[in-house]
Amino acid sequence: MTTTSTSFINRSTAILAQLEETGQLKQLQMIESPMGPRISIRGRGDVDCFCSNNYLGLANHPNVVEAGIEGLRTYGAGTSSVRFICGTFAPHESLEERIASFLGVEASYTFVSCWNATEATFPTLCQDGDVIVSDELNHACIIDSMRLTTAIHRGVSKCIYKHSDMKSLRDALVSATEKCSSDGNIFVITDGVFSMEGDIALLPEIRILCDEFEAVLVVDDSHGTGVMGETGRGTHEHYGMAGTEIDIFTGTLGKALGGGAGGYVAGKREAVELLVQRGRPTLFSNALPVTVACSAKAAIDTLANNPSLVHKLRTNVAAVRKGIAEVGFEVLESPTAICPIIVGETAMAISMSNALLEMGVFAIGFGYPVVPEGAARIRVQVSSAHEKEHIERLCNALRQLKNG
Ligand SMILES: *Cc1c(COP(=O)(O)O)cnc(C)c1O
């Protein structure tokens, strides 16, 4: 080995050793079954799964699987191109129309992930003189997209506001207005459902502030789409807002809309068209595989035809939240399918999560740096695919943990 690589290997080894010593080393579990309410983990057997984003049980739904197989048969495996050369297939178009009509917006465009969609959004839509205003607890992809934007466009500034604090958002908008050039635009970005707290953005109030300050409202509803609102349209529907009241959505096809994977930007036609024309991930990276696009469309169709999936999810969420509280744990209150049990230190969250797994319940502990130091948690995620028996076993395991 060269001296350089020795130095790098030693440094990496030391970091990994430190993670191990402090109980922060993550173990990747090998799943040997389809995703569902009960899954098979290598070396452990069947466990009840309470940590997937499979909120509507669509990840392995027969319609979704069949549509993917059909897509694979008809179009083959690879797109072999970026979208603007020869990578746009008919299923991309029908999926994008489906996403737009589902959300109630003008247009949408897909990416291989929501991470990728978000990474495309701000660097493409922003230019010097613009300001991005962002909730402090926004998803990592938003934070990184802003970092990328300010690195590419040195004249773009950022203002961060306190989590869901409307006074702080107003202050940020006042300061954004001062920083914004005369032809600049202000963008306000928020998660719809916050992935670690499980709470929801105050979209109606944020909309009013955006109108007052003439700001573009961008909502990443990755944990809200398919989950929130009477028919699962998302956090805007929860508040009775039309899709058009949100200027731009970003979202994932890998959570409730479990077509496999993928992400999208949806909303105003001009924003979507700019991403088609100039988004670097769309110009330089392969299209969403067609089989995945077919599955994703089937997932949205299945949800649209079965609003009962959303109702069952809601019933299950209520049962799980009640169960956790009865056991004596504190769960952050909210209407979403994310139920975080705050336990404190990272090592504590990891050891509790390990103990749950020993009892056949799979729920992951999150600690620093995913959440702030001292606010480590077990995140319980509920699915419409869960039945009473799964929820009972979760509560029994939590009770055993509580009683030592
Ligand atoms: C999960 C998540 C993403 C990432 O979605 P992928 O499609 O897996 O890249 C982006 N934003 C938010 C808010 C998320 O919760």
C-alpha cells in the first residue's frame, strides 16, 4: 500500500472502531422475504416489521408486482439513456400524468429517487439573487440541495427558521426580502410530514405567509403522500387545501406509493419544464427504470381505487399510538404514521431496538447525527398492512421492555 492509502485506511478504521465502542455501529439486516407486515430476517427468522415506509402495504401488492413484470416483459430492463436522448418511454409519460392528477397539479417529472429530484430542484430553479427559506428539521436531501445550490450560485442565500415556528418563519421571510435582489425569488421549503418527529407542517399558515411575501412554496411530502388526507393525496389534503395551493411538490415513489423506488417533482408547469430542460440529474443520469415506473403507476391506481387502505392505516395508527401510551412510553403526538418514542441517548435507542428484535419486533432506534444529541428515539412506523395480531405483539414487546 502507498503511504497515502495507509493513512486513509487507518483513519477510517479508527472512525469505525469509535462507532463500535460507542454502540453506534449499524447492523444491516438481510431481508429474505418480500416487504410486508411480517418479514424474514436472515439468521433470525420472521419478525413483525414496524420500521418500513410501506405505509399502505403496496410494496408487494399483486397489482404492483404484476404491473412491474408486465413492464419488464414489454420494455425490457434498461432505459439505456437519460430522458432527453432516448430514455423517455411511454410509461414515464403515463406515470407523470398520473402523479399530477393524483396530487391535483399541472405537471410532474420523475427521477430515480426523491433525493435526486430534490437535488435537481433548487440548483435548477434558483439563480443569483434568490433566497431559500427552510425549516431547520427539513430532510437531509433538502439541506444538501441547498448546499449544492449556494455552491453553484454564489449569489443565492439561505434563511433557516425554527421548526414549524411561524414567528420565526416570518422573521426569516423579512430577512429574505432584504437579501433578495430586485428580480430575485424567495422559495420556502418544508417537509409535509417530518420524518423523525412524525409531525406535520402548518401548510395553511405557511401558504398565507408565502402569499404575503410573494414566495414560492415547495413541499417535500415524501412521508405524507398516500398517508395524509381522506384519500391519501397528502398533507395538503389533510388541511383541505387544493394541490394547486402548493407551487411545487417533491415526493418519493418508495414509501406509501411503494412502486419500488423513484421520486418526482410536481406542480407548476413552468417549474417542471425547467427541470426537464436544465436539471443536471435529468440531463446526465439514467431515467427511472420502466418496470419501476409501471409498478409506481399501479401503486397510485391501487390507492386511488381503494381509499379504504388509507382508512385502515388511520385505524392502525390510532391503535398503535394508544398501545404505546398504555404501556407507559411517551410518543410524540400527531396524526401521521410515524410514532417516535423518545428515549434519550443514541446507545440506549440502539440497545432498545436490539432488545425488541430479540422479541421478534423490528423497529429501529435513531440517534445522532440523524436526530439531535440526547433526543435518540425508537421510530415505530405503522402500515395499513398490519393486523391486530402484529400490533398486539408490538405492544407486548414494548411492555416487556418497559418492565425490564
Ligand atoms: C425518504 C425521504 C426522501 C428520500 O426519498 P428517496 O426516494 O428514497 O430518495 C426525501 N425527502 C423526504 C422528506 C423523505 O422522507
